[in-house]
Amino acid sequence: MSVPQIETGLLERSILEGIDRAARRGRKTVVSVVLPIECDDPAAVAFTSRRAGDHWFCWERGETGTAIGAIGTAEAIVSRGPDRFRDVASECAHLSGEAVVVDPYGVSPRSGPLWCGGFAFSDGGAGTSIWSSFPPARMALPEIQVEAGPETALLTLNVVVTAGVDRARTVETAVARASGLEQGELPLLDPHLSVRPTIESALPPDRFEESVGIAVDAIRRGDLEKVVLAREIVVQAASAHDPAALFGAIREGFPTCFNFCVGTPEAAFVGASPELLIRSEGRTVSTVALAGSTRRSADPAVDDHLAERLLASDKDRGEQQMVVRQITESLRRLSVWVESAPEPEIVKVANIQHLGTPIIAQLAQPLTAIELAGLLHPTPAVGGKPWKQASKVIAEVEGMDRGWYAGPVGWMEGSGDGEFCVALRSALLRDRSAHLYAGVGVVADSSPPDELAETEIKLGALLPLLAE
């Protein structure tokens, strides 16, 4: 389907109305124009319509929730350091609170612009060049965003108005961008016919086992309770990896996961995460404490048996309960009440199953989704406990740059409501190189060979798609 079913005259008038209202303020103001459209695949719009110099963002979770496709940058909020969540949240809230929203059909359920992006795992961000276009914190207001829910689809065009704005040029540029939108089909993965990809561990597997052993010794000495260690696999292909094809494959293969793609002119970070970090709706907050895992089986009886063993595992139950306690304690300080399920449940995705405990809270005071993400990140599911000690062990023995892996990725509305996942089961694509990441929770009775085997299961989510 082609998207340009837009009434150009109405779009022009709406943009002009927004510019005139904003210009009277004499300060930087976001203008968002919202129109209904016919579209059932926002990601296809983003991938088909993006330009070479664009940043872009796609987000889906099967048939539940909103699908988002966003391209271009009207405004970007970037920060680093220990206050990066607070700084970004504050600036997004400031611009959203003063935004001019023009909604001629009265179709938008929101009262402000939509911010998309994410955060690196560490406060200082990445330390290697492969992550150079992904700062420690970046939330962006796209030039164009398309959202499709169960009942409606919306096109939002965003511009930033400053003093002395050129009205005619701003309108012309915005209308041309909106009118140039298309929706093609996402391409299929197309392996090279004669050259097989090469697969290498960034560090030898026995080095990872050695790191696990060092961490176990530290835990048994009482230095800490748990630490999460990750490893990196690099897939070199004969031609550039295609983020659109990979995104299409993961959303088909992992429909219950949070499927995301954060793209820059140089690279794309793509993933199918099973882990919700935070969902904020007014003062209601929900999350899932996810930890402990085992493989899947094509035989339903074997698959159920594996799930039963996971539920009966003292090691996995203890590791998962640690995450539950940390999240509930963090939320309790800010909430009227916090509730968690009395027992963990099995969360099944295509190649792995986990222990998960839903948690819900009612906030005492309103907080934005970005602030809440900063409050919870990193949970013991991806960091460790206590975090201060765990972070030292990670820095000493992990030997890799996590970049945005295991950091929060998601979106936030102008109201502060939003949704962030933990960026797991993910890959950074840069031309012919794909960097894949997987981590495991190390506790006192962890076995280095078993933990290495668990990373292989987790890498099995995306590795077959990239190494065909």
C-alpha cells in the first residue's frame, strides 16, 4: 500500500496553524500535526521511506500494543553520565509540555509528541568505535512517525519552530517529506549464494568460562550475590547485513517479544527482547522480573518437562527471586502499593523459556517512563547485586563493550507514558559485520560450562538468521 493518501491542503494548513501558534511564543516550540491514515505496517513505511542520512526507529510486539515506525530527527536529546536519564526526561517533558498539537480530526489519543530511542548499558556509553553513533542516552522526536494500533493508524509530522522561522520553507519541507512516504514489503533475508558468513567469538569461549569461574570465586567469598556476564559473537558476511530483512524475520519468529530497530546512518541495533523493563500508564506501572532460563524443544512433552525442571531449580528460582526483590524494593519507595505474583510463571519464546514474575505498582507521585527506566536500570537480571560490586567484576573480567546491549530501548509519549524493554537478543549491524550479544547470571553454584552453553542458547535467537 502507498501511504500518500494525505490531503495535502489540510496538511499545509495544519502546519501553518501550528507554526503561527508556536511563533507567537518567541521560543523553541515543538509542533505536531496528527492525521489518520490507512497503514497496517509502520515498520515497512520507515524502512522503505528512510533516507541515507536518517536516524530511524521501529517497534512492534505482535498483535498487542502499538506498532511504531519513525524516520528523521526533528529534535534529539542526548546526554551522558549518572544523570542522563533525569536530564533526558526533563528536556523531553519540557518540550512536550509546551508542544503545539494540531489534530484537525480529533483522532490522537495523546496530548503531545512521541520520543523514541534508548540508553547505553553504562552511564559513560560505549568505549569502542562500533557504537560510535549510539551515545550514552538519545531520545529523539522524529520528523515523521506512523503508529498503528488495533483500530486506527496515525501519521504525525513534527517540526521545531524557533524565532524567525521561515514559514514557507518549513511547510514545503514538511509536506514534501510526508508526501514521499511509501510502504513496500520488508525484504526477505537473502544469503549470499557462494560465500558463507564467518562466525567468531570476540574472545575465546574458554576465556568466558574463566571469567565465570573468577566471578563464582568472588561470590563465594561474599563479595557479591550475583553478577551478569556477557559475551560477543561477530558474524562477517559477504555483503552488508540488511536491518529491514532481519527485523522482518524476527517479528515473524518472535511475535511475543519486543521487536525493535534503532537505526543511524552508520549502523542499526536490532533485537527481539523478551524482557519488559517498564510500562507506564498514568500512575500505574508494570514490569516483569525475568531471570533463569532453559532451552525449548519441538516435542511438547519434552518442552513441558524442561519448563517443570526450570520451575523446580533452586538456582534459577533464587536468581529470579533476587530480581523480584530488587524491582519491588525500588518501586516501593515511590509507590502507594506494589504487588508481584506469588509464584513465577514460564515465559516461552521461540528458542528459550524463562522464569518471569509480573509486577505492578501505583505511584504516589507521577513519574515519566524515562525516569522509571533510569530508576530500575540495571536490574539484577542484566547487572548484578549489589550493583556497585557487580559493576567492578564486569569491568574486570567481561572484556567487551556492551554499548546499548542490555540497556533500555523504547518510547515515551508527551504525557510521560511509555514503554521500555531491556535490549536483549540483539545485534549491532555495521555493514558486513553483525555483533551479537548474550549474557548469563552467575551465582554461587554456577558452572562455567553450563553458563557458556546458556549463552549459546540465547545467541541461537538471531545467529541462525544472520549466518545463513
